[in-house]
Amino acid sequence: MAGNWQGYTNKMLFHSRLLLDAWVDAEIAAKPAFREACLNAMVQAYHSLLAEIMTNYQLSVSQLPTMDDAMTAFNHKGECSSELRYVEQLMQQDSWLSSLVKAHFECMHPAQRINAERSIIPLSPMGLDNLQETESVIKVLESLKELVSYSRNFSLEW
């Protein structure tokens, strides 16, 4: 089953790259749709990586797990995965992975209306995440690919 999750992770990374390229080339009105689709594919690749890690430890995975699902499964089995601990640390820090998950979460929920005082002039868009520009998403995608490679190489070592 691990091979199936690896294939799905690879597929989502490939889709992420295609959607990112389409986002760059899209007309202004279409950019938000491609951004959202790109973030969605990247988050699916992240969840698929969690499934890969779980199956490397002979844990059954039938659907894309969340970090909580993965941690619960490992705790229930009484095992510890250093790869999962590393990913958990990335999620708890102000990292590219936590930024990705936050940006994806914000896409999936309606925007909150913000009323600014007339005397305050916002210097940057209010309430927007830092993954609005394709350049920052390119860096996050490269980091995600590195994380996948790291996790796969680590599991091959033992």
C-alpha cells in the first residue's frame, strides 16, 4: 500500500506544479481559482506523505490522514516515528508547512469582513496570508518536495 501512497503523493506534487504554472499564466480573474487549486493539491500531497509514513510502520491507511490522525495511530500502536515528529515540529513552528496549511484553511472558509478606522491607512492587504504570490508558493512547493524526499530516504535507511 505504501507504493500507492507514494504514487498519489507524486501525482499531487505534479498537479501542484501544473496548477502553479497555470496560475502564473492565468488572467487576473482566474488567478484566485488556480491559487486555490494549487494550494489544495499541495495540501493533499502533504496528507499523502503522512499516509506514506504511516504505511512504512505497517499502520493501515484507507484515506488521507490529518496530523492528528497520524499521531493518534502511532500513539495507539505505541510506536514513535522520527519522520512524523519532524513534520509535527514543522507544523508547530512558523514554517513553510504551517503557512501552507493556514493558507489552505483560509481558502476553505469565507473571508471575514474587516472594518478599518478611517484614520488608519493599511500598508498591506489586511487579513491576507503570505502565500498570495507565486514566488512564495514556488518556495513552499520546493520545500514540500524536499520533505517528501527526506522522509522517503529516512525510511529506506532503517
